Amino acid sequence: MKNFSLILNVVLLLLVGYLYYIQFSSSKISSVANAQHCKDSSTHHGNKVAYIDLDSLQSSYEYYKILKTDFEKKQAASNNEVADLQRHYQARAMMLQQKGATMNQQEQEAAMKEINQMQQGLQAKKQDLDNALYNSNSKMKEDILTRIQNFLKVYNNDGRYDYVFSYEPGFMFYKDSALNITSDVINGLNDLYAKNKK
């Protein structure tokens, strides 16, 4: 999920940059535009922002915990399969090397060919398993992100927030806990998950 967090944080950084640009480019607005801005501000009181703590979400969102457990099982099975293949390859290679002194040239060439083929097969299998895990992880992140976005559309249907950012420790220097909507999001997502399970 670190990639998921990284993607959300990149989006956050871009949005913060955009807000920074809006804030500091406003000094260049003409007096006519300032008058219009004052008129608009009577109906819209600046950008309303909230954030979700990703660590808390990941540790408390039931659906995510199930997906994470399933992914970890797939990862363990993949690692075990690769380890079994490596053990088989090493045992066969060692056996052929021990027989090497008693083999004629044709047998040695056949043994080297077999070792090379086994090594290539092992590398190809490991690559296939890694790709499958990557695709599974990507789908999981996309699924979670879509669920969060869909929930936030409903949660914010009254327009109380202009932006909802993700928070991850070490990324922001300051955050106002009054803007934290993590518990609302976790409760809402868990309620939706419980309803959909029935």
C-alpha cells in the first residue's frame, strides 16, 4: 500500500501547490477583479479543506484489512513457490556438478543445457509471479481508492469541503486536527462494507 499512499500524496502535493499558486497570485488581481472577489466571498468563504489519516484508515477499515490479508497470503504462496523452485534447481545443479567428473563431453554439454534451462525457467516463473502480485496489488489499491472517492462524494454532497487530502506521517509539517475527518470516513466505509456483505 506504500504505492497507494505515494499516489495519494503526490495528488496532495499538486493540490497544495495549486492552492499556494492561487493564494499568491491573487495579489496581481485588478481592482475590478478584487471587487468581484469580495462579492463572491460573501457566498463562498475560502477553500474548505479536510484530511484523512491513511495509517488510521488502513488499520481500521475492515474491507482493506481483508484485502491486505488475502494479498499477504498470495505473496507468501508466491515466495514459497519460488523458494521450492530454487531448492529444486540448486539440488539438481549440485547433483550434475558432482557427476561432472565422470561425464563425457556430450553428457557435460547436456547437463549445462539442463542447468541453463532450469535457471531461465526459474527466472521466468519468478517474473510471472512478481507480475501477478503487482497486478493484484494495483487492483486492490484502485478498488480501495474508488471506494473512498465514492464515499466522499456522498459524504460531501452538501459541499462543506472543497478538498479532502490524505495525510501520511512525514509528509505534512502541520495539520489542524479539527480538519480530520478520518473517523467519519472509516465509520462510513465500514457501514457500507457491512451492508454490502449481507
